[in-house]
Amino acid sequence: MIPIVTDAAPAERILSLIGELPPPPRIAFADGPPARDDLLEPLPDWDALAQPTPEFEFDQRISR
């Protein structure tokens, strides 16, 4: 018959007695991005920074 240990505390004691390391602590979830109200500078006008449309059509296909 094989005994089964289901409680965490006795299992950790048994593992430490036989030289096994206990499991590492759980990692906390990462924080989300900062709130928009916390920004020091205003966001740039992205439409003003857009590149103009070229006057010619550029074909990016590869010919073989």
C-alpha cells in the first residue's frame, strides 16, 4: 500500500527531509500600463506626423 499525502505542510516537511527543494513562491501578476492621466506631456498629433502619400505606385511583388 502506498500512502498519499494531500496536505501541503506535511508534504513540504517530507520533501525537505529527503533533500528536495520546496516549490518556489508564486509569481504575482504584472501591473497594467500607467493611466493616461499620469502622462507628463500631451500626446503628439499623430495625423500631423503621418507621411504623405507617394505620387507613384510602388509594386512590392517579387518577380521570378
